[in-house]
Amino acid sequence: MFRNSRTILFSKVKESLASVVPIAAIVFILCFTVVPVPTDLLMTFVFGVAMVIIGMGMFTLGADLSMTPVGEHIGSAVTKSRKLWFIVLISFFVGGIVTISEPDLQVLAEQVPNIPNQVIVFSVAGGVGLFLVVAMLRILFKWKLNYLLIFFYAVVFGLAIFVPKSFLAVAFDSGGVTTGPMTVPFIMALGVGVASIRSDSDAQNDSFGLVALCSVGPILAVMLLGLFFRVEGGNYTPVEIPTVETSRDLWNLFSHEIPEYILEVVKALLPIMVFFALFQIFRLKLKKENIYRISVGFIYTFVGLVLFLCGANVGFMTVGNYIGRELGGLSYSWIVVPLGALIGYFIVTAEPAVHVLNKQVYEMTSGAIPAKALSTSLSIGVAVSVGLSMLRIVADIPIMYFLVPGYFIAIVLTFFVPPIFTAIAFDSGGVASGPMTATFLLPMSIGVCTGVGGDVVTGAFGVVAMVAMTPLITIQILGLMYKIKLRKAEAEVPAGVQVELPIDVIETEIDIFDNTIFELEDGDE
């Protein structure tokens, strides 16, 4: 098993290398051209890149071995009980503990002025737990996802009228940070496990959409906090730029932070491991081989997440803030708009949860939605969102001017695309806004906002929300293209030939961006 794990780990590290290198290359080009940075800061970034690459590879392997199977086993066992109260109780509890373990939520909570961190964390956890219950009931009772999304987002934007403006961006950001590397693998696998007990043709399609609904709960929860806590006048604590004079100082900088992230990840994983252990004793009773495999997966997840978070927070956050501040202070600060779009295009591929989503979508649709088409759609969406975020900061445009029309377009598209694309699109919005967004794009936005002399709370915050919004549109546009090609393929079938082409059984690979046309099997002639 260990030999096989090493082989897979090497493959995962290669994938993460391909994901992170483009971002590093863009940063290096900026450092040697437009924004020269101190050598010690650049070396900090290089060290952070190495940790992120190794950490991401180990984490994705660990998620495959532990988080995904644990979620599937729990989801299947819970629904097989056929007890509604038990399903509701476990769903709420699981949603809460997984959210509390999400590192990105801790990062966001520390940035919100005038509200204690734990108040935000537990409020958001309650919101995720409540909406995970809604998501489970949707799968069991076959509720239409787009109707639920329309209702809940109508509530969100209706409530936004009464929430203080200085709190809106933070509220929408919370919906993105809670669906990160800990939450996504577990929740998506939970949906697969729940859907597995259904025998109808829509069961697999309905397994998607859990992340979409769980992203709404935190927004509502933080908005309600905004109504009861006064946030005006809060001060944002800027990112501290470290001074590194020698190689030993560089090592001390990271080694000093590693114990802190070890403790943070222990707090993140321990509740899930304890819950799984209790569930194993009283309900699952899995074989020793499965327990051993899951245990090894938890070790990979633990080590990988520690390395990833340390590298991203120490190496990426500081250089992102510095570059943003320098770009914002230029006389031609508009350059941050195209640069932001370029960084956004590549940074989404470095999100650990994106790899989990791509793998699960490919497997659940039998290859009908290839990873290349999905990842390209995500990259385009995030590029647009980051470019618009930088434009919003430079031009001082309120965030609701983008969110209201953006979500309106996304909701309208739900009536014209296959349901599975709606579910995947809204899941992708939460998945795309993970640790790399929180530790690089958000500090960069804060730096740009500081450089142009804007209000950090109302200007810089909101980039996570924008990153979570645009994939809803681009992936549903992918769904429209898919639908058009499917109809064209059906029209080319000779008269009298019966061919069924449901989305989850199409074996032909679709490459939307290479303008490939569907090919039917030879036996169809």
C-alpha cells in the first residue's frame, strides 16, 4: 500500500506543481519589472511556493483516502436509517464541526472589526449546519435546486437592504471562505453517499448542490450579525511584512509558524476524526483494511494542510499585500485590472478543493464533463471576477452593483441549462474561493485599496464574494453550449434510430474549448 501511495503522491505533487508554477511565474515577472520587491520578501515567497506545492499534493491524496470515503460512508449510513430526525441531527452536527475546522474561516474572522472571532465562527457554523440539513432534505425529497436558490438568494438580497454597508462585503465573503479544503471533500462525498440509496436516474445529479446551499447559510448568518453588532469605525490590522536578513532568519520565520498551524489543523481534524470514530463504533463497523486506509489518509491530510497553510499564509500573503500596495500607488494604477484578471485565471487551479470537485464531477458524469472544460470555465470566471474586483477598488464602486446583476444572471440561467450544470456551477462558486483566494488575492486587494487610499472594509473585502459569483455564470454558459451540442448530435442521428443521450452515461469526451463536436458510437450508423 505504501508503495502505491508513494506513486500516487508523486503524481499529486506533479499536478500541484503544474497548478502553482503559473502563479509563481506571474509574481516573478512583476517583481523583476513593474513592482521590484525586497530580496528577503522574494525568498520568503519562493520558500512558501515549495511548501504549497508539496502540501497541496499531500492534501489531495489525503482527501482521496480519508475525507471522501468518510463522507460517503456517513452519508449512506445516515440515510439508510430512514429516520428523518436522525438525518437532520447528524447533518446539522456534521455541517457545524466541519465548518469550525475550516482554516479560511479563522482567517476571515480575524479581519472583521468589533466582533469577537468565536461569535463569527459559531454563527457561520450554525448557518452551514442548517443549510446542510436543507441540502440533505432536498436530495431525499427531490426538491428542485434552482427553486431553493431563487428563494434563499431573494432572502439574502432582501436582507442586504438593512445590513450596514460596511458589513455587506464581509457577509458575502463568508459564504466563500467556509467552503474550502476541509469542507468541500467531506460535504460533496456526503451528498454522494446520501444519493446512493436512491435508485432513480436523477440521484447522481442531485448529489451535487450541497456546497451551493451551504454557501448561503454563512451569508445569512453574518448578515444577521451585522444587524445586531455595530461595525462602523472598526480598523483593519494590516499584514506585517517580515524582515529576513539571513537564510537562518528565513528558516526561523517558517519554523516559528509551523507549530501554530499544527495546532490549528489538529483543532480542524480532531472533531471530524472523533465523530468518525464514534460513528464507526456504533453504526459503520467498517473492515480493518478500510480503517487503516482512512487513517493513512488522515495523516496525509494533516501534514499536507499544515505545509499548505504555512506556505500560503507566510509566503503568499505578505508578497500579495506588498505587490498590491505598490501597484495601487502607481500613477497608472488601472494596470491592476488586467493583472488581477491574469492572476485570477491561474490562481483557481491552485485551490486544493478544485481538484476534488473536478475529480468528482468527472467520475459522477462518467466523463461527460471533462476536467479540462470545467477547469477552463472556472479559470475564466475567476479571471473576470478578480478583474472586476480590482476595477471596483480603483473606481470605488459599491460591491452590490456587481453582485445583484451577477446573481440575477446566474439565477435566470438556471431555467435554461441542464440541472446538473446548475448544481455544479453553484458548487464551483464556493470551491473556487479557497485558501489561495484568502491568502493571496484578499491581501493583494487590501494592498491595492491601501495604495489608492480607499476604505479597506468596504473596498478590499468582497473579492472572495466576487470569485464565488462569476463561476456560477461561466459554468452555466458551458451547460448551454453542452445543450446545444447535444441537440445537434441528436439531429444528426438518422431517422428511425433511437439513441438516448442522458448526461450521466455519455461516454464521448466533450471538449468545449477545442470546438470538438460530439461523436456517436459506430453502431449508431
